[in-house]
Amino acid sequence: MPLSPPKPDLWRDFRSRTPADPLTLSDFAPLPLAWAGFGTSFAVRRTQDLQHSVERHNTRLAEQGSDARGNIAVVQSFTRIRGEIVEAGRLEDIVRRDGAFARLARAQLMVAEADAKVR
């Protein structure tokens, strides 16, 4: 029967090395660096995703605030117009009651003419 070459005993070979053996250190050095690289990459990517999420949220809030401020002017204009219509009706009632509609029209015409001359 032919003799086969002896099989290397990797575990015994590994244990026989001393911690000062540079090959042993180089065997394990890339592993922590790789894990640190993966961890850093994950943390940076996750931080960027969360930052973009916060920025989108802040943009939406700013848009809603801007819309609300714009709507205030619209609502105020409607209430102002409604108030002006009510006041115009009261003024019309007063003018008709006092019979001074012609005087009011003349006074308004004078003011309009003076304004047109200034412009």
C-alpha cells in the first residue's frame, strides 16, 4: 500500500504560532477594519436618510405655514368686502332717508376729479 502524504493539521499549526508572529496578526487585522468600514458606511447612509427625511418634513411644514399666511389675506379680504357692502347699504339708507343723494354724488365726483388731476 502506497503511503499518502501526511495531511496538514491546521489547528495545531495555528496554535503553534505565537501572538507576535506577523502572519497571525495579518490574518486577523483585515476583519476588524472591514467591520469598522461596514459599520461606518451603514451609519453614514442611515444618517443621510434620516437627515433627508427631516428636511422633507421641515419643507412641508414651511409650505403649510406659507399657505396659511396667504389664506389669512384671502379671508380678510372676503370679510372686508362683506363689511364694505354692509356699510355701503347703510350709507345708501342714510342718503335716501336724508334726500342727500345728489350732494353725495357731487362730493364724490369732486374728489374723483381732484384725484385724476393729481395723477
